[in-house]
Amino acid sequence: MKSRQEPLLRGKLKGYGYRITQGREAIMNVLADAKEHLSAEDIYIKVYASYPAIGLTSVYRTLEVLVSTGLVYKFDFGDGRARYEIAEGRRGEAHHHHLVCTGCGRVIDYADFINEELALLKKTEAGLSKKYNFTIINHLIQFYGFCSKCKTNKNAK
Amino acid sequence: MKSRQEPLLRGKLKGYGYRITQGREAIMNVLADAKEHLSAEDIYIKVYASYPAIGLTSVYRTLEVLVSTGLVYKFDFGDGRARYEIAEGRRGEAHHHHLVCTGCGRVIDYADFINEELALLKKTEAGLSKKYNFTIINHLIQFYGFCSKCKTNKNAK
DNA sequence: ATTGTTAATGGATGTCATTTTCATTTACTC
DNA sequence: GAGTAAATGAAAATGACATCCATTAACAAT
Ligand SMILES: [Mn+2]
Ligand SMILES: [Mn+2]
Ligand SMILES: [Zn+2]
Ligand SMILES: [Zn+2]
């Protein structure tokens, strides 16, 4: 299965002067199809299945390129390794933020209240840009706490 | 100079069943007086000056305790090491969020719009708690972009 | 299609923040 | 003051990620 936004990614990368390599295409496809928040090694393993010439080093380098061009987001959910997620979601999924369980590490995507959040962020960005002469490129919102499972285990203990 | 919130910290730690040790006190004092966002090694160096028996391992362990009890916040600003900040600010400083420059790594504290942000966060938290059965303990908001210096350098280039 | 240029690559190796291990010490209880 | 379990420091291990460098592949110009 070929992912639909591949041409978008290719076009954007070319626009930045980057070459389209087999490894980069494979990585982009894995990210486009991913349902979870993948680590560099996760991506390496998935790409390796269909393109065993891939090297972990190139995965890191490609991810850096994709993040720097804004095609991919990089997150720290506190488990000691970076996690990656395609920016323009598969099948036009909406922008979302995250709930992070500090008990088990589970990460929940949410898009509830996202419009209010984005409206406030926009307003805040405008104010902060002016006051601090700071150009805002993007934002990060995460909530930390305990998921249903960990909440229960806690009470049980 | 002894910091004012020291007794608060001591009381809270004891409440969690932790012992008050010389190292922990020294670390708490450094954090209480800090004006920047310190790394574990930064803290180690500062503590070492007045308490050379301290070990870096204990700094890490104490920070873990302080973070888990909510006395200290742990941040990832993207420079490859964790940064720490006392939760109840020196001299009752207000809760704040961060602007992170991806050019030079500078981190700016801001409290502008914080009330609107916190109001929305509270509302969002209520909705998310119910929908996902998730107990929210705290939140993270950061803006990424270019500070005034890096903006200029970029144009110059 | 062939060639030339240079970005991109993979594997080996290095780095460095953080964790683990373990014998010793210290904070707190009685 | 003695008992005990938590806390500690130093050394060693871990692991994510970066760097190095000789080789390869993408792409543009023939
Ligand atoms: Mn997500
Ligand atoms: Mn701060
Ligand atoms: Zn959980
Ligand atoms: Zn900057």
C-alpha cells in the first residue's frame, strides 16, 4: 500500500533542496502509515523489513531533516528516547495534543477543545511575538497524569 | 543566605516519608535560589561549592524524588539534558511557561496570558479527565521559534 | 544512456547524560 | 547510644545519539 501524501512529502523535500532517496522514501512511508508514536529504532526496524539496506544512522539523519522542514514532529514523552509523528496526519487527521501517563508511559492523542486551544495559542503567540521579539514556529501542549489503568493500580496498592 | 521556602520543602518531603539529608537540603537551596534552568551537573557544581561530599549520583536521585513529589519541574528544552526548576517559585513567583529558541537554545520565561491559558487548561483538563478517565497532575506548554538574536542572524545569512 | 559532481549512506566508533551496583554511611526511631 | 533501613558516593554499565570516513547513489548536464 502506497501512502497518499507521499507526493506532498517528496515535493516539499525537493523544495528544500534535499534528494529523494530510497531510504528517505521508506522512512516517510513508515511515518505516514504509523498509528503509534515511533522511536528512531522502531522506524529502523519497520523500514528494514522492506528495505534491509537501511542503516540506523540514516534513520536519525532523515528524521532530523524531516523535523527541521516541519514535515514531522519530534516529541519527548519522558521514556528516554525521542518519538516521531508525521505532521500532516494520515488521511487528513486533525492537529492534536497529548495526554502522557507517568505511570505506564501510555500516550493518548486528543483533539477535544483543540479549536479553543489553538485560538488561545494564536492570540498568545501574537502577544509574545511582539513583547519578546520572538518568531514562533510551533508549540507543544501535553498533559501529564495517570491513565485509567494506572489510576486503578494505584488505588489497589 | 537561607531560602525562605526551605521549611516548606522539608515539611513536604517528610510528609512523603523521605529523610532530610544534607545533600537534599543543599540541592533544595540551590534550586530555590536559581535564576536559570539548571541541569543536574549545574546543580552538582553549585552544591559541591558548599558541600563537597555531594556525589552526582545523589543529585540525580534527589532530583527524581523532588520531581516525583511535585516540588520541582523537569523540562526538556532540546539540548540533550534535563533542566530543573523549583515549582513554587522563589519569592512567590507566578506559574509560567516557556519560549524556546531553536536557534541558540535560549529559554524565556513568560507569564503573559497565563491566566487565560490556565483557565482554558482547567476547562480542558475537566473535559479530558472525564472522557479518557485520566487524572491530570500537570501540564506543559512551550513555544518554539527564533529569539530576536537568531532572527537577525538568520536574515543576515 | 553516460558521465561528473556532490549529497547521502552505512558501519564502526565515540560521546555523554543517566542508571545500576554495591559496599559504606547517615538519618531517624526507640 | 544502639539498631535499622534509607541514602550515599565511586566505579562501572547502559543506551540513545553523533561523528568519522570510505563508498555509493541521486540528479543534472551532457
Ligand atoms: Mn500523537
Ligand atoms: Mn522557567
Ligand atoms: Zn498508565
Ligand atoms: Zn536564539
